Amino acid sequence: MVTMKVAERSTAFEVEVLDPRSAAEPAGWREFLHRARLMPVWEYEVLRREAWLAKNPAVLAVLRRGEQVVGAFTVMVCRSWRADDFAPLSVLGGRFRPRWAEAYLWQLSGYPAVVLDERLDEAERRDAVRRFERALCAHLGPGLLGVIYRAMNPELLSALDGRGRMSREIDPAALLPNDYSTVDDWERTLGDETRKTLRDLREDGDLRTEAGSAREDLDCHELAVLLNAHRTRQDERAWAGGQRSRFGGLHMDTRSPIAPSYLDALVRRPDVFTRTYRDGSGRLLGFGTLFDVFGACVLHQWAALPSAGGGRKGLYVDFYARGVEHMITHGRRELTAGRAMLENKTALGFGTRSLVSVAVPRPVLGR
């Protein structure tokens, strides 16, 4: 199997574009993961499984200064909506076939898919981005129409923006700093309706919940079926409500179904906590995952049966609340919870963190 990679060399930076499906893990990657405090979705095996099973597979661009990795970009290579459900390995070989690229962590949308070493100054960051774009153009060929940087932190904007580039603020991510000494301190801030929802769920004698890290008791096929059905319902509601934005949301939805093997790579990890909800018969009613890494917590996946299908109304409130309790009990500095359902998270004390998206057409890529 041929490793596909393109490198642009200079005295300052080297950019290497890798297809995780065929390329070996780049040297120095694990050290960079730890130094940059990256979430589990950046683990190379997780990236590999995501790419293998995606309609629009992601490539990984690694930025080096000398031997050290100082930046990374994960980018979906997006094809026509009429394309097959799974991309062949040769998808990157049709160099004149129109496609675009999205720098986007679609399974962790509150975090950017561009990570640059904090030691790089502003000029170096701009240079790094332009070198990445030129390397991506060389890797994908003249069919590349442009790049969309989705859900970026505002501090990246100065490196991404410029003449001919369109930027806009998009829906923010939910963020709750840990300003509480005890769980009771937090609970005292809740409104009556939220308290009642939590009380009713926790007094439901037919509702059982289990949580833990590195869980080996879970059937990831069962989880994936529930998660994909939940996401489909969410998307239908969002489209019906006109909630998709021009390029900050998913007006052009390039995501793929979530595969059991992808979840398997996550829920077995010691830094991933999975909570499941079942009824008395053992039927899966809902589940969610929480990352606990580098002193912070992230609510990652969430899925549940609708109440009309036998689920429990407001079950997500309990999941979010237990995430807050985990943060406080373990002394983590903050909890983030994605971009969806912000009004519901506000009732639990969440504020927001701003995000921006930048669209870069082909004529200005690398400039």
C-alpha cells in the first residue's frame, strides 16, 4: 500500500499531508498530543478508523520545525453529495475532480481542527497556515475548490483571515468554568423546573444508569445505532427550523454515519467515561461520553430514544448534570458541551465560548 504524502520544505517549517488510512503514525505525534493537550479524537488510531469509514475521509497535515511537531490540521476531503457512502482509497487520486476541504472536528464541534504550538508568534502562525494550504493544494491537485475552516477559536482568526477570505462568527460552544466548591453549591443555582426534572428522573424506579471509564461491557453496535438515529432526528429538526447557517453550521452536511469501531476506539479508553441509561428490561434508552483529560472535561457524544419511542423526556438534563457533578467532584477546571441546545445548557449554568468560521476560495489559498 502506497503512503500518500506531500511535503513543502523551508528553513522554518515542513508540512506533511498524510492519509491516516495508509500512512504510519508520524514521528513525534504522541509527544505533540500531550504537549498540545489534545482530545482523544486526535489519537492516530481514532483518526484512522474515522477516515476508513467516512464518505469524506480526513487527511492529517503535520507541521514541523526541525524534528519537532509544532502544529496539526485535520481536514475532510469532501466529494459530491452523490458519491458513494464510503470513499475508496483512490479518492485522493482524481486530481482534476472537483472537491473542497473542511478543517473541522465534526465529532467535537466546539474545538478547532487547527492546532498550533503556543510558542509560535503571529507571523509564524500566518506562515504556517499558508504553507499548510499550499501543501494541501499540491496533495489534492487542481480540483480543490477551497477550504472551509469551521468552528475555530477567535485567537486563530488573525492567522486564517486575509484578503479574499470570508469570516464570520458562528454559534458558540457551551462552557461552564468550575467556580464551585461542592456539588451542592452548583445545585443551589438551578431553577425549579430543572430541579424537578432531575428529581423525577432520579426517582424513576424503572430507570437505571451506569457510568465508568474504559468500559468493556458495552456493545458498540448498539451504541452506534442509537447515536446515528438520534443525529438524524436532530438534523431533521434543525432543517425544519431553519437553524443551519451558511458555512458556520452544516448547510452542506459532509458528515458520515458513526461506525461501531470508531466508538470502540473511544469507550475502551481510560480517559473516556461512558454513561448508559436503561429501563428495567435492559433496553438502552440513552448514553453519553465524557472526556476527562489535562484537567478539563468535555461532554462528547449524546444520544437517546425519543419519549414517543419509549425514552425518558429530559434525559439529557441528567446526563449534563452528571457531567457537571463529575467536573466538581474531580476538581477539573471547566466543562464544555458542544454547540447544540445552548438554551437548555444555560439552565444548568453554562455560558458560551465564541467560535468563528473562515471560507478560503482556491485563488487565495496559500496567499
